[in-house]
Amino acid sequence: MHFDTIIKNGTVFTASDTFRSDVGIRDGKIAALAAGLDDADEIIDATGLYVMPGGIDSHVHIAQPSGDGIVMADDFASGTLSAAFGGNTTILPFCLQEKGTTLRESLKDYHAKADGQCHIDVSFHLILSDPTAYVLGQELPALVEDGYTSLKVFMTYENLRLRDDQILDTLDSARRSGALVMVHCENEDAIRYLIGKHERNGDLAPKFHALSGPAAAEREATHRALSLAEIVDTSIVIVHVSNRQAMEEIERARKRGGKVAGETCPQYLLLTADDLDAAELEGAKFVCSPPPRDKESQIACWEGLQNGTFELFSSDHCPFRYEDEGGKLNEKGKRNFRWIPNGIPGVETRLPILFSEGVSKGRIDINRFVALSSTNHAKQYGLYPQKGTIAIGSDADIALWDPSKKVTITNDILHHGADYTPYEGLEVQGWPVRVILRGATIVDGEAFTGAAGQGAYLRRAKVGVVSQNR
């Protein structure tokens, strides 16, 4: 049998299996898994390398409206390029419905931003900020049938948050149409109360962002979101969980029979609230929501990755430039933490951090790494088995990892549009050295060999919360 490409001499890892095999690729698909394959136009020697599915980052913000004068650091070109160099072959960014617009209008504009720019495959979640009867009764069901099968709602941010009755309406519409709802859980009224208190006291430095978003505000909102989902009897995903209290709410809901998936992110494994207390305004670099917590919360989040509380490990990549009037140090942000844009870059560093801190340090095994970095995302969001695994018939989205390669993360080696990384100076062990998208090598060492526009838009299937092995 003749192949376009054969990957030889590597060890293949999936979420469930480890085996020695050559991988034969034809017409962008995995066509054979066997020893001794040798007839191909291209043969890639993977001796000493790990052959794994390309990463899927299902929580990424790029080219998203961010407020007056504030501009995200990544468009689709830079965001997908950065993702590729981080070992990813698919990302799922968010299409934001601004108030007063329809979902169709928002999608038209967002697709226009992505058209011809993507270096890897993409698929869009929806963000609902204005759940009118027309949106919930007409638009959302039709869009779900068109493959837009997930949406996000916010319980915080004054211009985005939904009231409980609006969340219930949205959950019910999603249940009837087969969509999956992701929830950002923080109590906006509690946060606004604390912000006002700090402002009255003149406490305006970045560190007060963390103090204005305590774990209790996340825990309460998590409990409320899970209760609302229980009332409607539908599935939800609790995103970017930062602490043990919120994790315990997820576990309690599961014991009651709730259909819930959990997600955490690198910032909750490596950063703490103390990082926001850096000299001058350096703490602005670490402002995100929920904010980083403390060392005990880091331990808890690792436990959640190990025991299955979290099925998903995402970056929540939300990049802004630091030295920029349209970014972290905008004029109002320099004076008051309230106006510092929320979000940090991380799509390129997500997988090296998880590999190094997880696999290389013995916290998780390599199969769990594959599940958390790729397979579970594909299953949860309707892309499996096209994506997220190495199996005959699946897309040939493959990342070759050197498990012994040590790299010191610095912003000048990254490819995002931000002018900093919150992980500056972190040494990691394990790095993707070749990335293959649908059979074509797009990253080879430090060189990009693909092209803008090579990425495709992916229509997704309807999937409720997928029960992972815990």
C-alpha cells in the first residue's frame, strides 16, 4: 500500500493505549497503523519521539471585541500560528454576540475575521449576551443544526452577565436543541461590591483585582449554575475552575446525578495572587478572571486533573499587550485595576506546561496527558473521532514530541501577538518538535512550513456532557 507520508520508529500514545507502530497517512487521513510500512512519498523518522494526537484547545479568545479602545493582541493569523507551535492542530475560539445584534450577524462578522487567516483548524463556540425570545426560539436551534453546538454564558462582567432567569431560559433552549452550555461562574454583585469597597479605600493596584474576586464568589456562582442546570435537567461545562471550593461543588453535583464537565487552566497550576502584587504595574500582566489563588489551590487543581474532576485542560488564552494603550496599560488601567483588561496569553505554552509539570514530574501519565490535551476536548465538543485520536480513518492531526527536550519559556520564542508571557523564565521538559495538520507538516522544529488559510472551519456534532473515566 502506498502512502503520502509514513511516520516510522515512534511510540504512539492515545488516551487509552501505548504501542509501537508506524503511521501511514493518505489523503489527510490516518490509513494504516502497522509495523514495517515503507512505501511513501515522505518518510518521517520519529525515533525517540512520542507520536500523539494534535492538541485541541477548546477555550481560546482571539479577535474578540473587548471594550472601548481595548484591542486583543491576537487575530486569527497570529493566534492560530501560536497555537500550532504549541503542538495544537485545532482551537475553539468564541464568537461574541454583542447586545442588540443577532447570532447570525455576529457569526458573519467573526467568520470574516477568520477567513483565509487560519493556520490550523477552528470551530466556534457562541457567547450569548442578549438571549431574546428570537435568539433562543429561532436562531439558536437553527445554528445548532448547522454545527454550532456549544455556547457560553457569563455570570459576571456587567455587559455580558445574564440574570438567573435568562440563564434558565438559555439552558432550556440548549436542552431542547441539543447544545452544550459552558458557564463562567463568578458572582458579579459580590465582585462589584468588593471593587467599590477597594475604590473607596484608594486601593487601586493590580493586586486588588484578586482580592475583589475571592474563591467564595466563584464557589457561590458554581453552586448556582449547577443548581440551575439541575432544575432544567441539562448538561453544563464549568470552565476555568481555580480552587477546591468550586471543585467540591462539581463533585457534589455529580453525586446528585448532575451532568457536568469541569475544566481548569495553566494559570491555576503555576500562578498565585501574589503575582498580581509585583512591583510597579507588573502585576497587570497576571490579571485574569477568576484570578490565580494560592499554593493550596494549585495542589487542588492538580488533584482534579488526576482524579477526573477536570476532563478538560484549556488555556483560556485571552491576550492583551502590556505596553500598549489598547492593552493592559491603557490610561484608565494605569490608575485603577478595574480597567485592566482581563486575560492572559497561553495557547502556545498550555501543552508544554502540562507535559513538563504533569508527565515529566510524574503527576499524570502520558495517556492522561493525551486525554486532557486533545481527546476529551474532541469528545466533549462533537469532533471525535475525526479529531483527538490516532486511529484509522481519523484526520492525520499529529504532534511529535521530544520528551527530553528542555526549553526555557521566554516571550521572544513565542508566536502570539502579546508582548509578554506570564511564564517568562520557566524551564519545561518536553516540547513539540513537529506538528502535522491533516497529513501536512506545518511546524518542523522552529520553522513554520504551512500557510495561512490552510486551516479549515469544522462543523460539530451534538454532544451532551461526556462521562470520562474517573
